[in-house]
Amino acid sequence: MNSWTNQNIEIRKTDVSALISTTDADRSLQWIEEAKQSGATIAIGEEREGDILQPTVLLNVDPKAKVSCQEVFAPIVLINKVSSVDEAIGYVNDSKYGLQAGIYTPNVATAFQTAETLEVGGVMINDSDLSSRPYALWWSKRKWSWP
């Protein structure tokens, strides 16, 4: 991530831009810290420059941690090991929010079957970038997710 470009989001070569406010950057770091206090580890990230939070990957996050069960709106990804597909579905559907979910697996048939059971607005399968498909965002909300 040291080679990533931190600039204005309107500049095409920008990889990471500022969060909406200092308050949001502070909140994001607080939620990361809460997750660490409950046993999560940082794979990469957590660095902050002003209102820019470097993309952060958290491992083994408690499902009740705010970063896990509330909408973060920050460059934070959680990776939790589960023992079954049903356990993973339970984690996702237990949230009162339902904006997006991501499934990463070599078994595409299982991914599509699982996607059908998730209570979210959109599911990315072996993908992570909706920014190149802004047309997909208008319908990507369920439950308490904005708006």
C-alpha cells in the first residue's frame, strides 16, 4: 500500500482518498481498535494520514464488533474463517444492515447458491470493485441500509 496514490477521488490515478470527515476517520479507527480489543488482528493497513485511512484488512473479527455489524463506510475489509457456508450465511443475515456482501470461493456454483440466500442488496462473487460499475449501486440496499 506504500505505492498507492493518495489524492483527490476525481483524479483517475487516485487509489485512496479521504473519508468524508475527520469524525468518520476517527470513528473508523475507534472501530478498528474495538475489533482488536475483542481479538481481531490487522493483516494490513490501519495507517492514517489526516482524513485518509489506508485500506485495512481485519482478521477474525467478533461478529458483534461495530466494524462487523454496522455500516463502516471506510476502506475496511473483514476476513473471518467459518466452518460452514451456513455459518457464513448466519453472520451476514444476522445484521440489521444489508448493503453488500462478497463471496470468495473457487466453487462458483456454491457462490451463486449462497448469494440467493443472503439478505443484501448486492453480492460480489470473487470480485471487490463496484466503483467501475456505478449503475449497480442504486439498487444495492436492503434492511436498514441507506437510504
